[in-house]
Amino acid sequence: MAADLAGGAAVGAVFGELLSGVVEASRTVAMFRGTLKELASTLSSIEPVIKQIESFDKASDKEHETKQLVEIIDKGQKLVGKCCKIRWWNLVKKAYYVKKLSGLNKSIERFCSIDMQTHQMRELKEMQVEIRRLGSNEGFSYGNGMFSKVAVVVGSCKAPEPPEIVVGFDEPLNVLKMKLSKDGVSVIVVSGPGGSGKTTLVKKLCQDKHVKEKFNYNIFYFNVSKSPNLEVILKRLLHVMDPSGVPEFRSEEDGLNQLKHKLENLAMNCMLLVLDDVWSGCITLVDKLMFNLPNYKILVTSRSAFRRFDTYYLKPLDDDYAMTLFHRSAFLQNDTRCIPGYIVNKVMGSCKGLPLALEVVGKSLCGQPVAMWRKQAKQLCKGLSILHSNADLLAYLESSLDTLDTQSGIKDCYLDFGSFPEDHQIPAAALIDMWAELYELDEDDAIINLNKLSDRNLINLVLIRKDDQSEVDDCYNDLFIMQHDLLRELAIYQSGLDPVEKRERIVVELSGNNFPNWWSEEKKQQLSARLLSISTDATFSFNWGYIQAPEVEVLVLNFRTKNCRLPVFMEKMDTLMVLILMNDGIYPTEVSNFQLLYSLFNLKRIRLEKVSVPSLGSSSFHLKSLRKISLVMCNISQAFKKGTNKMSDIFPNLSEIEIDYCDDLVELREGLCDLVQLTKLSITNCHKLRALPEGIGKLVTLNVLRLTSCTELMTLPETIGNLCRLTLLDISDCLSMTNMPAQIGELHNLKKLYMTGCSGCNLPPTITMLQHLKEVICDEETAYQWESFGSNPDLRVTVPKEDINLNWLQTFM
């Protein structure tokens, strides 16, 4: 059959067969209905062009040029036939064939947007030569057909009509109209994750009466996608501006110059150019089409964020709008069925306000019996994602990952976000710890990957407190990450495609004592995962059972109880390098079995959140590999008490300690000063801390000392002068500090000093001895003090702009 088709079958005939088959299948095969309708829409839109090209090819004896399209159509017919045979319960094959159908759709679109346009451009050249030869201005004969010169410019620049009913976009529409009215803004980007409604929003905008009038109806729309064709865009635009002529240019630059010239001379410089679905690697297209004209605007939609342009980030729908859209998709106008409200709310809520998900899931349940609705709700109650039961939605969201570079490991970084609980603000510092050991990424590489994922709208970066300098100094305590719940579920789904014993990362969410089937002592499966994440709810009894996970390198444990017991199977995790222990409850949790940590001889990093930390100096074990401890919102009054062993014996290689928002820290114990190998000590937002120990001068290898927002800290100890290697000192917002000790002048290697919010702190004359100090960041009053000394010409005193926001409150929510 394939040979026959490729050998001479008319492209119009086989195309018609495929279109008929797809339309019929979309009516009868419910499990692929959404994908098949999308494919049918694509085929219907290009059917007139196919017929025109077929007649043209017959006249010119060039049917061989559509051979590739015939082959694609043949494969498509076979694929549709296979889809019709798949049973509804086979979700694995369903997901596989949804991808295949989406791939077929893209292949057809690519042929029509690139290959076909290439053939037409060549034919255009030949026709122009023929026009000149015949001297005809109206038309010319080509074989058995009569063609106008303008017919060769295939395609429309008109914006497609939006859906009949658009829900929840009134505010975004108003914001975009305001942005379009601003002078000096030439490019506006609408950015958001896949399925957030960017294209629908822009289509609605293009049909807005006021927008049309503003641009004198000069609104031109192009779907760019992954493989833009600038030549086609230029020819269509030039043809619209001068329908009497056939666009012709020698090069891309020549075409751009012609377009700009026509915009200037034809009084069409009032124009809106819409570039829909611009992929991250195609931003140069926008640059090329930018012209410095007063009323010429480019509106871009993209899953990526292009930071140098004015960008509007499209948010998920709120509950009221989401319910309205879901109802319109899930219920027919005269539907008399009574689906219980709690079931509707459960299913609607699983879509997390994503318009695509609301429509796709709603349509999949439209007309279905109550039993199907009830089954969907039960699956959600068991923790199964909506993605497990909706292959169309899954395939669409998975396309958001197509641009991730697997070689750089950025996709692995994305998949790791599933390791943290839903709606949890993920600390950037925790991810840096994980990726340093899993992928050997340094801090800069980790932050670069976070920004790449943010640019693609796969995550949202949340800066709790803006400080332009802190990032320069590798301080990321105020940087957090949020993620849309469906994108988190996509990461978990992707991580769970392999059999459990072969997965690189395993995410387990325990409700009560309901363990997954593979978690049983009888089966004793040995897991090969490098990352293991376990979350429990408030009813979990901590009867862990036993699993074998000897290759785990990162363990994330998340509790919601006042007391918790570490699992005994941790003892066998000989390769564990990073432990992140979090408590999502209100108060710090009491941890038993804490001594298990001392059996983890390869452990390099520990991060504890909302945990009551026992004395770290009472153990007879040594953690020789431990490099970093982070304690966030913990009770740590007992942690650094002097015990039976010196802290430096227990942690001989500990180089970094972070203590943040620990409210019970009143004074720092002398035991901590035994850690003479420390290079970084960060004690921030500990508002009850009143004094540092005199022994702090023993930390002679210390490079960085941060004491930010320790509001009751009154002074620094005199031994501070012994910190001969200190290069950075941060006492910002230490509001009670009135005097700085004279020994500060002995910090001969100090290069940067932060002291904003310390306007009441008097500087001693010895600061003139700080000859290597390059930068001081302080408030205006303190700046006057520094200027009055004025002995160091290389010193730069910076007064940052005050940043007032309440983002920090989210840390406690």
C-alpha cells in the first residue's frame, strides 16, 4: 500500500481518505477524541491548499514533490486504524498513541509550513520569469489552469476567531490593552505554562473593538511554533500591503528592509504583529521584525519568558472562573443528570485552574454516567493525578518538556521538583545542596538551571527580600520556588514511567499507613533510586516496615506530626550524601532515632526544617564527611551545648552552618566555637539572639559571617578581630547594635560589609585600618559616617533602594 501511494496516488485522494478517517474516528473513539479533533482541525484548515497544490502539480508535472506528504498521510492512515483497535482500559498504549498522533499532526504542519512553502517559493520564481516573458499584468496561462499572481502567496495573516465563550480573561485583556497603549514599548510578551490560555487570550484581544481601531485594523497574526519561516511571514505581509505585486526579495535582509520601507511609506506604521507560540530558541525572529516606528507593536505568546521584553505572566483561573469553564465543558445545556457537588468540586479542583485541563477533563466526562465521575473522584482521593486518566492532557503538558536540554541535565533538575510536597515553597538552598551531590553542579550552575526552568514557566521564582548584592555573594536564603500543581504532577508521572526497581527517583506520599504495593517486607525489592522522597500525613503511625534502597544519595522526608521517628532502613543507605528533613506542621517536631544519622558515614549535607534538634555534641560517633548543616525554623537551644565530645571531633570537616528563623536561639553556645574548620557561619532572622560567644575568635578559617536581622544582637565580641580570613561580614538589620568594637579594624582581609538598618550603630576610628575593604552597603545615615572618615579612595559606599514587601510572610504559611 505504501509503495502504491508513494508511486503515483493523487495527494488529494489520499488526503481526503485520511481526513474522512480522522473525522469518523473522532466521533467513535472516545479515548482519543481530543487529539483526533485537533488533527482533524489541522487537516481541514489545509485541505483547500492541498487541492490547489495538487492541481498545480498536475499541470506542471511535479507531483513527485508531494511524495513526502503522501508517505506521511499513509503512515497517518495506519496509525488511526491502530488507535481504533485500542481498548479503553489500556492507558499505557493510550498515552503512547496520543504521542504518535501529536507527532503526526506536527509532521503535517511542518511539511505545510516549510517543505510546501519551499516548493511554492521556487514556483513563484518561475512564475515571475514567465510573467516578465509574457508581459502580462493580469494573469497568465500555466498548463490547463489560469492563475493570478497573488494566488502563490498561500495563507492568511488574519487572527483566528477565539472560542465563542471565553472565561476569566477580562482582567488580562485590560492589562494587555494598557500595555499596547504605552509609548516606547515595542514588544509585549504573554507568558505562561502550556495550557494556560495564552493563545485564546491573544485571539480575543485581536477581535477587541478598541484594539482594532487603535491599529486601524492592521492586525496580522502568525503561528510561529518550533520552526518559524521568516521568508513566508515577510511575503505574506508584503503581499497584504501591496496585493497588486508578487513579493520578491534577494535575501532575508532585503525582505526586512522592504517591509520597513512599506510600513513607513504606506502610512501603515500603525500596526500590531502577533507572533503566537514562539519557542525559546526562536527569539531572534522577534529581534529581526522589530522596527523603530511609533505605532508598530509586536505581541508574542510563549511558554518561555523573554526577560528583556515587557512580559505579562498569565496566572491560573481562580475557583469561580474555573468552575464556570469546567461546567461549560462538562455539562450539556439540557443535561438533567445530577452529579453530586462534592464530586464535581473534586474533579474540577484537580485541574488547578489550568484552562486547558478544565476543558479537556470536562469534555472527557461530558455525557458520562455518574459512575464514571465517581471513579474519577475515587482515583483522585487515592492520590492518583488527573494525568493518569487523561492522555490528551498528559501529551500536551509533556510537550512543554521538549525544549529541555537533556545533555545539560536540566530535565533531571525539573523532575526533582516532584520530591517536595504540593504547594510547598521550595528553598533554592535545598536544591543547591541536592544538585551539588547528584549532578556535581556548583551554585552558579544550579541558579542558571533554576532561571532556565523559570524562563520556560515550569517553575516560579519567589524572592522573599530583594537584595541585588546577596546573589553576587552566593546567598540564596531568600530565594524560593513555587510550581503549578499539574507541572509537579507531571514531574512525578515522568519519574514513575519505569518499573519501581529501576527508577532513578521515587516519590512516595503516604496517607495513614497505606503503603504502595511494592513496599512490603515480603517482596524485598532492591531499589536503584538515587533520590527518594517520602511524605506522610498527620495520621501516619511511623511503622515504617523495611525497604532496600542502598543506592539512595538524596533522601527527602516530610512529616506533618508533632513527633516523628526516622526509619531504621536509613542505616543501610551507605551512599546517602544529602538528608532533607522537613515538617509541614505548625510547631517543630520531636525526632526520635536521631542517632541513626551518625551511621551515615557518607553524609555531606543535612537540612532540617521545623525540627527540635537534640544536642549534637553528645554522640560518640563521628560524621567525618559532613560539610554543611542547615537549621531552619528549628528549636536549637540544645543543639550546640557542650557535650561529652568536642564538636570538632564529631564533625571534623564541617565547613558551613546556616541557622535561619530559629526563635529559641538566645545565645550561641561555646561548643560551636570548637568547629575551627568553619568557613561560613550564617545566623539570620534569629530575633532573640542577644550575644555571640567570646570564643568565636577561635574560628580563624571563617570567610563569611552573616548575622542578618538578629534584631536583639547588641554588639560583636572583641575577639572578632581574630577572624583574620574574614572577607564578608553582614550585620544588616541588627537594630539593637549601637557600637561596633574597635577590634573590627583588625579584619585586614575584610572586603565587603553589609550594615543596612544599622543607622544607630557608631563606627570606631579603627575602621580606617580596613585597607582591603572595597564595598559597604548601608543606609543613608551610616553612609555619612563612612564619608566622614574618607581615608580609603577605593572604598565604595552604596545606599540601596528600600524594598518594602510582605513576601517573607509566605515562608510561614
